[in-house]
Amino acid sequence: MIRSFLPSLRRARLQVPAPFMLLIGMFTLHTGSALAVTAFAQASPATITWLRLTWAALLLTALGGRSLWRAVREATWRQRAAVVILGTASAGMMMFYSEATARIELGTATAIEFLGTLVVAVAAMRRRRELVWIAAAVAGVLCLTRPWEGELDLLGVGFALAGAVCVVFYIVLTQKVGAGFGAVHGLALTMAVGSLVTAPFGAPGAFAEPDPGLILFTLLIALLFPMVPFLLEMVALQRMTRTAYSTFSSMEPGVALVMGLVVIGQAPAPLQIVGMALVVVAGIGATRGERSGRPAVPERVRERRRAVPGEESGRTVEPGEVVAPGPVAPAVPGEGSEDTPTAAAPGRAA
């Protein structure tokens, strides 16, 4: 059943516009993040994060099927190392973001993590005048956190900043893993590594007082985030230009603020709305200098000895891989590519 589902998934995603997939991923991600906040009363953020990552790893491993293990065997050591680092960075993003949202507002935590995305976008352009967008984003974060009021949770801000550091590694390694493994395989392996990394922090709480209702609830949250958003994002990255992707991802802090208001009633103050606007404008402004027409993540299509029936060419990529339409640019950072890493949405971060 899985083997027949994956080709259908590949055909279906070709019919859905990439920006629409990215927007769906954003709203799904922050709905899941907001629901996760409601679960912190029953278990620690570390436990909730571990359960979400474990569910996502199990579901994606089943979706990848036997071809997943073949992809691992055929991968180079550099590709495997990239998956381990990406999985660790993804686990750090989710863990730190969960700890942050347990202490500060959802939109504020997302805006702080977005600083990592913005730094990568500005660094890729290598022009000093682009630092104005970093300054605008920092001013926006100050408006969001309002440290002068004396109610700033420094620990929550610290966790969000730690998540921003993880975002930088996530951006760079998503490009490499997406090019080497494909969306389903790459994400399955990333989530498996993330589950292992967070197990020492989250598993003890889950096993000490097992709650079947909470475990099922985390399955729902795992579908909303990280499974569906990460999968949609990895596929969209292969079809959108850097400028388009970065522009859409710049809206993510605003989406987080809206979902925090709708799902868990975190109403922002007027100054916080101004701060969020500054962050979003900074993200869009930082992308205006990008003029690359290439996909944000050019996926490498690997030839397989075994052909899949029904393909005119006599061969195809294995089930579980997602193939970008049109000519495929074989650029991979560190392997002769001239591409610079592009900015990725911090949702990968939540």
C-alpha cells in the first residue's frame, strides 16, 4: 500500500503550487505549536517534544518503506553525517522552541528564532548595507519583548535565541539532505535522529507516568508539526526560487502571532504588533537583493539500477523520493556548488 501511495504523492504534489504548500505548512506548524503549549500542563516541554519527534519518525519511516534503508546503504558518509547534524539541529530547534513557548508568547518566540533565518539571508548577500534589516528585526524583537517593563522572561528569550542558532544549521543542512535523499527519506532520517537526540530529556517523563490520552494527543500534534510542515517545506524548497521562498517565509512570525491569538488566546499589545510588523518587513527587505531563478534546494536525482514499471524512461527514482520538475541542478554545498544557502522558515524551528 505504501509503495503505491508514494508515486501518487509525487504526482499530487506537482499539481499543488509551491507557495500554497508553504502557506499550508506555516499555518499547520503554528497550530501544532499552539496546541503543544496547551499540553505543557500535563508534561514537560521536553517530553512533549520527544513524543512528537518519535511519532513523526515512526510515521515517516513507514512511509519511506524498504527503499529508505536502501537509500541509507547507498548514501555516502558525508550524506549520512549531514543527516545526523540536521537531525540534531532540528531536535534543538524544537526543544528550545518548546521551552521558549512555555515561558513567552508564541509569536515572540518565533520572531526571536527568525533572527537566525535573517542572519543567514543577509550573510548570503554579503553587503554591509543589508545589516539595516538585522537592525530592524532586533528593534522589532525589542518591541515584542518590552524589556523596559521589567516582565521579560530571560530564560524564555535565551531558549528562543538558542533555537535561532539551531536555525542556522538547519538552513544549511536542509539543502544538503534534501539534495541527497529526497523529501520523504531525508525527513524520515532527520526525525529519527531528532528522536534519539531528545530521548534522554523527554523519554523518562513519558515512561514515568504514561498517559494514553496525552500520547494520542501528541500524535495529532506530530502530524500538525513537525511531519506535515517539514515535508511540505522540503518539497516546496525544491520548486521555489530563493527570493520567493524567503519572501513567503518572512511572514511566519506574523502567522505565529495570529495562531497564538486564535488557538490559545495570546492577545498581543499594540507595541507588539508594531514589533511583529518590523520583523516581517525586515525579512521581506532582506530578500529583495536575491535574484536567483534556481530552486532554493536543487535536488539531485540519482540513477537506480532497478526500474519501476510504468516509467517511459525505463527507470525512475525509488519510491519515497520526490523529483523536482524540469532540469535538475546538481548543486550541493561543499561539492562544487556555487549556491549560497538560502533562508529557511523557522518553522522548521518550532
